[in-house]
Amino acid sequence: MNRVLTLTLVTIVLVLAACGCGAQVSGDSIATVKTAAQIDSAIARSSLPGSRVVSGAMRMTGRAAHRASSLDSLQ
């Protein structure tokens, strides 16, 4: 009976320790965080289905941004 109780307590402590350490290990560091534009660019260059759509959307976004900046410079 004591052996089962000890084994159960040790298992619970190990599980709690693993859960506590997992939050620190899985946190994103600044070096691994990518912007949405970087992710979209990687998808657009890939051979995934729908990558052409992402590429077209990025082109249209770029054109709209260029048009907006040219309109801002006129004022």
C-alpha cells in the first residue's frame, strides 16, 4: 500500500514538473517570431495548393499600398 501511494505521488510530481517546464520551453523568442508578411511570402513561393492565390493577394495589397502612398504624397 505504501509503495503504491509513493509511486502515485512521484508520478503526480513528475507530471506537474513537466507541465511547469513546458510553458517556458514552448514560449516564442524574438528570433523565431515571423511577421504575417513573411509567412505569406513563404506560402506564396511554395508549391502548396492555393499559393498562387496568396501571391496574387500580396500583389494586390502591394499595389494598393503603393497607390495610397502616392496619393498621400500629392497632398
